[in-house]
Amino acid sequence: MEKKNMIFGLRPIIEAIEAGKQLEKVYLKKGADGVLLNELAELCRSKRIHVQWVPIEKLNYLTRNGNHQGAVALTAAIEYVDVYDMLAGIPEDETPLVVVFDGVTDVRNFGAIARSAECAGAHGLIMPVKNSAPVNAESMKSSAGALSVIPVSRVGSVRNTLRILQSEGMQIVAATEKSNTLLFEADLTKPTALVMGSEDVGISKEVLKMCDLQLAIPIVGSIESLNVSAAAAVMLFETARQRINNR
């Protein structure tokens, strides 16, 4: 990892956050304490910046034994947007379509979904601060540049964000093989938020309960389900197909 993608030292990181610099993650020394460190940890909480407490060896490795003072920040590869700003930026003559991630942690899958979303005309991606793939060089590469084009929002709570989307008139649609309703039976011409779950357990029960529709992709072969990026592509382009036919 190049040092140009990092900020290290307590005061420099605090100043960067206060100046509006967007950070992907902050590593803090496990077991450390102190006024400045606690100030930084609280600032990260208030700004919804993911904090990970790690052994000093990791900090030494990241900084090549630089004077990190027990704190290293990874700078964001893109400029994140607020959910309300994302929605406000959707053209009035277009029907809103966003993708919400719930536990998608693989960077290649995340990047591939971003690519499909941009190609299908989605207006944004919404990802949780924790338990989510990072926007880094690998996910940027997998997205074929889509992550530099499509708006991305990081949120503290997926459930709270779904409530916001519902209050804005969007239907929440879950992709899950457990549903008896097939994708092709649903009306996706309405304002829609597609929820894609983790690669291993799918969408969490708490999030699934909030969804207005639960849709399954019909599987003809013997393998039970698609990879999450393939499933997202199917969901997105069925949505695009319906909307094109509805013009």
C-alpha cells in the first residue's frame, strides 16, 4: 500500500477529518489510550468512519515503521455522497433505481455489481460503513471505472436508510432464492431500491423483513443459486428491460 493513500499520526488525521477529507478506514493501536486518541475515536464515530483496533505490528507494517503515534488512516478512493443528495441528483424524467448492499464484502463482486449498475442505468450505490467491501484499487478495477462515475453513499445503518428510501416513495426489493415470487412477476418500473446480500448468508433477517418485495431468480440447472454479482446483473437488467418496454 502506498503512503500517498495514507495519513498517519493522531493530529494529522484529526485535522484531515475536520478539513472534510474523506477516509475509508482508521486503524488505531489496540489497547492504546490518551486524550488525542480518544478525541480521534470519537470524531470517527460522529463522522461514521470505520475504526479498527489493531496490533502495533500492523501499524508499523503499513507505515514502514514511520512515526504513526498509534493511528493510521486510509484515504477514500472516491468522494462519497449523502443519500439525500444522491436522490436529489436523479433527473426528474427518470425513475429512481439504486442498489443497496447488505454485507457484500468481496471487492471483486462489489466492483462487478457497480459496473452492472452503471450499465443498467442505476442512479447510485448505498453501502454500510461496516461489513462491506472497500472502495480500493481492486474494486475500482473490477468496476471498469464505474465507481468513478456512479454516486456512492456510505451509511451507518442499512435499515435506517431503507426507511428513508421508503419515505421517498421507493419500493425495497430483495433478491433472495428463498422467495416463491419470481423476478419476472414483479413490477420494477416503479422507483426501486434493489437489496443484495452477502455471498454466504444472503440478506440479513432484519433487513429482509423491511423489504416490500422478495424476488427469486428462476434457476433451471442443478446449482442452487448465482454468485451475488451475477444475481445483481440479472436483477438490474430485468429492471432496465421493463423500464425500456414501458416508455
